Amino acid sequence: MATDSIAYQHKEWLGLLQPLGLVVSPIALERAGAIIDRSKLIEIQAQLREIDNRIDTDAPFSVEFSQLAQEILGWEATDLGFPEGIEIVLTDYGETLTPDFVVVDPDTKERILLIKLVETGQDLDRHDTQHKQGWQATIEEKFERLLRETEIPTGILWNGTQLRLVYAPRGESSGHLTFPLAAMTEVAGRSILGGLVELLNANRLFNVPLQYRLPKLLAESRNYQAEVSNQLAEQVLEALWELLRGFGLADEATERKLLATTAATDIYGGLITTLMRLVFVLYAEDRGLMPGDTVYQRNYAVSGLYEQLRDDLSNYPDTMEQRYGAWAWLLSLFRLVYEGGGATSAYLPARHGQLFDPIEYPFLEGAGFDSAHPAGSEVPRIPDGVIYRVLDKLLMLNGEKLSYRTLDVEQIGSVYEGIMGFTVERSSQPSIGVKSGGAKKTVTVVIDVAELLATKPADRSKKLNDWASCKLASDGSTLLKQATTIPEIVDALSKKRSPQTPDILPQGALYLQPTAERRRSGSHYTPRALTQPIVAKTLEPIFQQLGDKPTPEQILDLKICDPAMGSGAFLVEACRQLADKLVAAWEREQPLQSLAPAPTAGEGEISRAVSEIEPLLIARRLVAQRCLYGVDKNPFAVNLAKLSLWLATLAQDLPFTFLDHALKCGDSLVGLRKADIGSFSRDPLTDLPLMSLLQKNLDEARAYRYTIQSEDSRTDEDDVRKRQALDEVEKTLDRSRLIADVAIMASYEGGSKTELKQRREGYSALVRQWQLNPQAEEVGIISHRLREEIRVKPFNWEIEFPEVFDRENGGFDSIVGNPPFAGKNTIADANAQGYPEWLKMSYSESHGNSDLVAYFFRRAFELLRKNGTLGLIATNTIVEGDTRYTCLLYTS
């Protein structure tokens, strides 16, 4: 049988079942030789109908599990073993989780499958009603916990009318496939029956080679999913290039007026924001969190637009580049998500949030570029062909539609980290992209071919390597040396030519250029297989300190931080684990169904939310708002981390979780303590240090931040109130930030001890004058030079998060993350001038040859409260040489 036919078989029945999460993939089934024998399915269906044990024919079709296992799947009665010793005792709930049967591999003697039987027809996704005083979780949630904690990841839930295959490996997301028995007795469900038999027949469990048996088959499916993530990351980067080309065409259509006043960083930001908007909508549509009616599907849905464009491509292939309706469709969708809409407020509530805010990047909607074209009057003319190719990259993989519901939030974050680390530039002369060899993954670097032609022939290969870490084979190097025209230069580079620039870029064309750091390292992320155990181990001592039964208030008072958060993988995992603890605490105090509004501010909101919304979901939203903090120097990474947490806390009828107060942009390693800022200058009226004024500002900011954190965002009014409070926080802290910037600049520019002292005294005097006359410009000019010219973004931790550091025993309870690694030369090349010197001066007893990760360890120790915990990933250099001297000797 042809491979395509085998793959299609499995895609067909999996598509009918719509798995929740990843259980098994068609490619893994194909590799394991799983072939559905359609000729036998009619006979198997007849056997299934014969074991119908209904007395009332009007009742749902149901059978006994033992009958199905033996007569349909070919098991022996002895395969259903007694699960002696397999249990998870939930002391807090007075409940013990156990299976009814266990299946053991006869060759390896390993327990490969747990089976749990529940009442006939019971909803597997409803709360377990058999233990009203125990853990108030669904049958599915309890079974997943049993599988994870026994480390037997595969199991079957059975309610007489459905068989649910559950896969819940420890440290990873779970997934399940639900096989409806009644459907499998019908002609239309014949392929589903074939899938069930192929997965769970006795031969698959016990007889085929070990690498093709069920446990390995499901594990291999997860490995294949990693391949999917890597391939999708490449396609998303291709989509970014395509979207940039589309805006280049729209800009040309306005004689370069559309983007004339838009900074290159904003063009780049608008493009990656567009792609992040699309991934949010695709994820939400796949999860059933967007409207499912025909009005939405035919007029707003991303999936609906793609289907329409695909039909247009089939019917009008020659006019796709002259049609312009698709971009307007997407803009309407983005507005709908941001502002909400529909006949009722519940149809599509406003999500708000920076991600969909049209004001952030007005050029996306055609911001006014002259009096004849006011803002929004003319949508950018991006061809439908461009939008089709962008969506095709996001929705299709190897010719098949991608299911976003099978991707972890962390995997989505990893995919979109792949578009970080670029700048948008315009070509000054004819240019092309070449494949750089300097990163772990191939990166396109655009080079000026006219300048290369003008270079001395003998020096061209060296120049190419200096520009793009691109080395030619001997024949290519010879052709490059002999070239006398631009076409000949391009021909010499043909084997290194990037597909992102199939044509020579003319003067003025837009293109993506990787940053120096991106060229060296490519993109990377931390998989859940690492974040889960690291976060669990880091939080373990914290909960030991809280005792056996921590209260909800104690849990929500915890402060967890990632100082180099990237796409937010560690914060997402911390959110999950703390939310599980919070739900358990709620249940200990009183059953969730009977929670009544408490009198204190915010707690009534929590109580109502818990009674109306899935408890775990509202717990995640509260944890994200109260407990989690993150910083990254890349502003686009900050937005990606917000997106990751939004997806992890997403509710169908609630706005985005408010995170702007907790996830911030800045350099975690550059900043001053409150005491250093307060002592830098003096109050011109009292001649006292500025500490009292600084503390007053922090007290005001902390009060506003309490308003932000005290309750969940459930309405438009909640969101407006929180944004107003955040605006007040920013205004209150702006003066403190300015003083800190001046204090940092006093030492950042270096010099001798005498020069440093003189500059400090001069800058201190400027601050005193500025306090008397806030209109004086000198302080602002110094701050601007630091942030915009030198391009350093200080982050003063005690100023930005006053509620963390001004509490008793101030500091974070736990710090987790995967900080960047960089040697001495990389630190110098990838950062502002003077950055290495600042690090050495700011972190006493440090060595200039130390790896960057050592400074993150130092900073993390400074930020922890007494008895706090730290869980960071590091390379082996942390215990070697100069890095060891800078980090471990100091921290120990």
C-alpha cells in the first residue's frame, strides 16, 4: 500500500475524533507499520454490535469493557491484571486514586496501561460526583494525575459508551482521544473503529517489536511533534519575509508615503505583532474559544479566509496579486478581537491588551500620510496572494492542515522566538540574501552585491565571510573573484543564495537582517521537559516552609520571577504549578461549589469567579496577575511572553489576563538599588538625601499596583480601571527612573576615579537643579543619551516592583529561568559600548573574562528574599575558571 494512503487512513480517523492535545501522530503510526485493513472492518463492526448489552434499546449503545477487550481487540482475560500497590493517596482530600486494571508487557514486565472504569454514560469531563468531599476535579483530571504520578503515562478511561485513550507523561502536557462506541457501529465511523483496533489490539500491545508497541508509538509521536515545531518555526520566519514583501508593495503603491514616517523598529514590531495576532486567533479557533457560527466563519475567521483564498487561487490564479480584500478582512478581525462585538456581550467579549491594540502600530491600518489620506481612510494595498502565502505558512505543514490544539503553549512560544532578533532595513544598492554559516540554524544575511563588486577581487571572499560568515567552495570563490558585473557576482553566489530573496533586491527594498546575536546563536527555547522539573524542584522548599496546608492567601502572596524570560516558558510552567496548589487550597477551605463572596476587596471577585468558571482556569489567571514577574531586554520577547501566558490563562468570555504591570522590558543586569538612587543627590530645599521623596513615590506606586493585582479582569470596566492605575504608576515612577538614569550615566561612561567623581558631582548638581525646575532639559537629555543613543535600558528592580521588595523580608520567593550564555567577546559585540566595563564595575570581585550567565546568577541572588530559592540553567562553565570566580565563589 502506498505511503500516502497509509498516512491518509490515520489522518482521516484522527480528524473525525478531534484529539485534545497530542496522543498519537499519523507519521508515527505510519513508521510503526500500522495499516488499517478495511476488508475486515465490516466483520469487526458486526462483532461490536453483537456484544451490545443494552436492555432498553432506546438507551445509548454500551458494552462491557472486558467484552470489547477480548472479542474486538483480541486480549486474553489474564491481560487485565489486578493493580496491586498502584495508588496515589491525596491526604489533603481524604481520597485515593486507583485504577481498576493494569496491563503488563509480557516481555519487559513493565506496566504499560492503566484502566479506569466509571458508571455507564458518565461524562468524563464533569466533576467526579462519587467523592463530594474529596478533590473537586473531573474524572479526566484525576486520571491524568494518577498516570503522571505513577509514571505509567498511558491509560484508558471507560464509561460503557466511550473509550478514552489518555496519554499524560510526567513533565509534559496531556492529550486524549475519545472513541464513541455508537459511532463505531455506523458506516461513517468505520475508520474510527479501524483506528481503535490498530492502536489497542493485542498484537500492537504484546507481539510486534518493542519499538512499535503502544508506549513507544505514543512517545515517538511526541518526538515527531518536536519536528513539527522546528519546521513550523522555519515557516513562520518565511511568513514574516512574505508579509514584509507585501508591505513593501503597499509602500510602493503610495510612492513610499505609507512607511515614510514609520521607524524601522516599528515596521518590524508591526509585522511580528501581526503574526502573533494570527497565532492567537488560530489557537483560539482550534480550541473552540471563538464564535462557531457561520457569520464569524464566513466573515472573520482566519481559517475561513484561508479557505476562501485557496478557492480564489484555484479559480483565479492569474489575478491573486491584483486582488486586495484579504488584508482588510484581517484588520476587521483584529478590531473585533480588541473591541469585542456581536448581538450580545457574550458573543465575542473585548479582549483588550496591547497585542491587538490598533494604536500600537497604526501603519498596519494605513495611518494617514498626508491630508488627502487621513488615518484609516485607505487600507494598505497588500495583495491577496501575499496573505494567502502567509496563511499557508501558518496553517499547512507537509501538505496537511496544522492543528494548533495539539501544540503546547511553550511550543507556540518556541515557534515565535524564531522571528525574534531581526531588524528591518532598506537596501541602498542592489542586494541579495545569502545563507550564513555562523548560527546553529541557517540564517539569511542580506549583502550589498554592488559593494561586493566594487571590492578588490582578491578580497571578495574574505569580505563575504566577514559580512555573513559565508564561505564559498573553491569553484564559487573563483567565479566570485572573476566577476565583473552584478549578475556575475550573483551567479557566483548561486549555491549560497537564500530562497528569501529569489530576485535581486532593488535600491529601497525592505528586507530582514539578523542581529549579531541572532547570527551567532540562532533561536532557542526551553522545552517543558526541562521547565517542569526545574520549577517543581525550585518551588518545593517554598511550600515546605508554608507547611502541609498552605492557604490561598499564602500561595497568592508568593512572588516568582524569570529575569530573562524570553517567550515565558518558565513562567507558564510556574503558573500551572501554582494554580494547581491554589485550587487545592480553595478545596481544603471549602468546597468550590459553595464558595461565597468574602467581604475583603478582591476576594469576592475570586469567589464568584470560582463558582462560575473552571476553578483551575481562574486560578491560573490570578496566579499570573499576582505571583509572576518577568523581565527581558527584547521588547518583542516581552510581548511574546504575554501571549504565552494569555494562551495559558485564556477563557472564552473574559478579556486577556492583565500582565502589563508584571512583565516588563529592560536589562536585568543594569540598574540601581533604591538606596543608591536615593543617595545620588539631595533635596535642594532640605539638603537631605532623596530617599524620603523616593520612598513616597514608591508607596504611591505600590498602592496603585495593589489595585491592579487585587482582582481578575472580567469586564471592560476592570480593564480600563487597571490601565488607569498602571498609568498612575508609570507617572509616579518616572521621576525616580530619570534620577536612576542620570546616576547610571555618571559611571557608565567610565574614566579615572577623578573623572568619575567629577562627573558624579556634576550630574548630582543637575538633579538638584531639575527638582527646582522640572522644565530643565539636562536630566532628560542624559536619560535619552543612555536609552536611545547608547541603547541601554536600565531596570531598577526595587523601583519597578515595589510590592516585592518593600514587604517584610523583601525579595522574590523563587527565581527560575534559562539566562543567556555569552563569552567575553560576545558580550562586547552584542551590547552597547562600555557594557562589559559596567558589569565588572557593578558586580564586585567579578572577572572580565566571565560568561554572562555568571552575572545573572549574581543578580538572582541579590533579588531573592531570605530563604528564597533559585532554579537556573547554566553551562558547565559556571564551575570553571573566571566564571566560577565571578559567580560561585561570590554566591557561596
